[in-house]
Amino acid sequence: MTVLERSSVLSKETALVILARGKADLKKYGVTGEQAVFVKNAFALERKVIPFRCGGQFVIVVAKPLKSDKNQLKELIRRAGACLVTLFNDEKVDSITIADSDDNTDHLMAFAEGILLGNYQFLTYKVKDKAKESNALRRVILYSKGVKEQGLERLRILTEATAIARDLVNEPVSTLNAVELSRQFQRLGKEAGFRVEVLNKAKITALKMGGLLGVNKGSSTPPTFTVMEYKPARPRNKKPIVLVGKGVVYDTGGYNLKTGAGMETMKCDMAGAAAVGATLWAIAKAKLPVHVIGLVPATDNKIGGDAYVAGDVLTMYNGLTVEMLNTDAEGRLILADALAYGEQYNPEIILEFSTLTGAAMAAIGHYGIVCMGTVDARTKTKLRNSGDQVHERLAEFPFWDEYDELLKSDVAELKNIGGPMGGAITAGKFLANFVKSPFMHFDIAGPAFLTAKDGYRPKGGTGVGVRLLFDYLSNY
């Protein structure tokens, strides 16, 4: 983990990175007049990164992007930070100091965030080459009098929480099945100071969670249902906020079997669960004054002699019956039980995160999160603002009543798929049958797991949802 510090004194012992505009005064950082002219000329030629040596010190001047929208500008600065990570590691730079020529703390923090998130690695199984492949960069210092320790600590927590979620998503099911996922949540709870209760298969059976039990029928590993709660002494909210995360630790598609290529990334089908667990860790570490409950139903979706098949009818936790028409639409079944279970807390809102549909991915790719639900307009605006702030942008889909018609079954009260049209929406509408409180569904199928690096988002698990939720709850 990269160490993040601040200092009011410039060190000559580290590499120096200066965020600057074309007319910036660089002499205060020890840059000579001749080098300042060199930088100015490079800016005129629209060079974005200008590295040079100044008295033996490695100095990099980064041109600030010219954008009027503040959120877009911060995102470009984050991405600039992530791009420089490669340079630091190639040059074996282990410590850097970052300065901003405008003394803009927001830009300084955004740049540091991009570096910290971009420096992430998952090397658990690189046994022989771990030392060789480990990144050199270990220490980031912000040269600023304006950066406050609380802001610095929150950035440390947020980037570490995102790394926690990424690690969970990147673990294969051979080491992270449903039982082990619940143990990881218990570890996080003990570390950060929030309550964790794990319901085993016997308890799940007693509660008649037909969706979770149905999906688990083909598995040799029992399901788990994890309840996490962070309740500070004086929370701002009178009623709890409930977070629900899909915990399908591996999805073969069941008897509606995926192709080999379709299964390659299916260890990521618990990214919603990872986001919820990592968010509870973050808000507990940051001691945010909000009462939050996290619910994670977890199982794999495999083929076995007792596995559920198309045509089966499941009775859910809230008593509704569901006709199974596709075993690869399993996530909504386990989430339905969790959403209905969440009603006992009389929540203010329920926010649910899941890698739910290929339709959401097809609609907007990995560039944002498809969302829909029944929360009021003010809450939607706040969530959208948080998404814009951290660049986990929200694309709200319609939630019209007509979509309910597509889920009517001839033999049960509902069927688990709605047909070829509006697949992301009918999945959300299915979930709405199991929740009475105001709720919002976030389909993170597109951005949860990437096949190629994208700025500070690495190849593999991205930890999407953690930064969005942390920002929303911080401003609650």
C-alpha cells in the first residue's frame, strides 16, 4: 500500500511533480530560469508532461488540462496521475512530492488519488516474480499548507477501501467461495469496528429464503447471508440506510450454461458484495455519522445433480412465487430475498449494487453505472452528484409500469426474466416486487471488471461503487 503524507517543506530527497499552467512561476520550486523557459516552450508545443533534472532532483512538470467543468477537470487530473505511475515505476522512483502551482488543494488531492488508485496491484499468486513485479512507488507527499489532515485521512481510507474491493473481486472462487467471503467480511468488521453476523444454511433454510437456496442447489458449498451494521453514537439518519450487494462468487449460468469465454471473468459476479463490504469498512474507519446496514446473500451458481432448472417454481422470502425460466438470471433471485429481508429495518432507503445484466453493459459499456428505482428526485440528484464527483457516473433508465407486464407468469406470480426487450429494466422491475421502501438499483456489470486498464482503473476488478457510496454517505 502506498503511503500518503503531507509536508510544508520541499524535500530534495524525492522526485518532484508540479501541476502547472503555462504561466506558472516555477522558481519557487527550485527550477532554474533556463529550465522554466524550457517548460514554457514545451507548454507552447502542447506537451503534457515535461521531465528533467534540476540539481540532481528528478522533476516532472504536468500541464493542467483546460476544462471548465470542475468534475471533468478533476477526472482528467486523476487520469494524469495514473498515467505518471508507469513512469515512476519504470524509473524505480520510490518517493514523490506533488505540488500545485495554483495551490489548488482539490487538484492536488485528485492527482494523488489517481496515483494511489493507479498504483494498485494484485500479486497474490505471483509467487516467484512478486518482488520483481512489485511497483517501486511507495510514498506520496503532498506539498501544501491547505490540505487538511482529515481530508488526507479520508483519501487514504477511500483508496484502501477501493483496493479491498478490488482484491475481493480478483480472488478466484477456489479461494473465495461464499463461506470465505463471509469470513472476509468478519475480518473487515473486526478491523474497522462494525458488527457482522453470518447466517449459515440452516438459518437461511429456517428463514425460507427460496431464491438463495434455489440458486445454491447445484453447489457443494453452502450459501451464506451476511448482515453488517455500522451504527455510530449520534447518526444523522433516524432510520438506517440499507446497502445490498450481490454475492454470486462464481456464475457458470447453471443449466443455461455460459460459453467458455463468457465464464472467464465470472469470479467478478460478487463485485456488488465487495462494494458493500468495502464501503462499510470505509465509513467505519472514517467514523462517518451515518447508520448503515449491509446485506450480502452469497453462493455460486453451478451445475449439479440437484441444481435448479428452467420450469422450477421457487417460493421467496416474502412469500412470492417465481417461475424459473433461465438459470443464468440468478442474481435477482438472491437479491430478492435480501431486499425483502431488509424491510425489517424500516430503512430510509435501500441501495442495491449488482453485476446483474449483460443488457446494462451493452447499453452504456464500462463508462458508467445503469441505475433505476423509486427514491425521490432529491435523493436521485444527490446520488447523481456523487457519481459525477468521483466519475462513477449514473445513467438512469425508465421504470415505467408497462415493464411489469413482461414479468407475469402463467404458473406463478412472477417469472425471473422478461424477454428480449429492456433486459436491464425488467431485472430492476423484478427486484421492485420485493421491496416496499424507497430503493435504487445500480447495475455495475459494465464497469466492475475490465479486460484492459483504463486510467486509474486496472485490468480486473475496479472496486466500482465504493467511491460513489462513500461520497454520498460523507455528504448525507
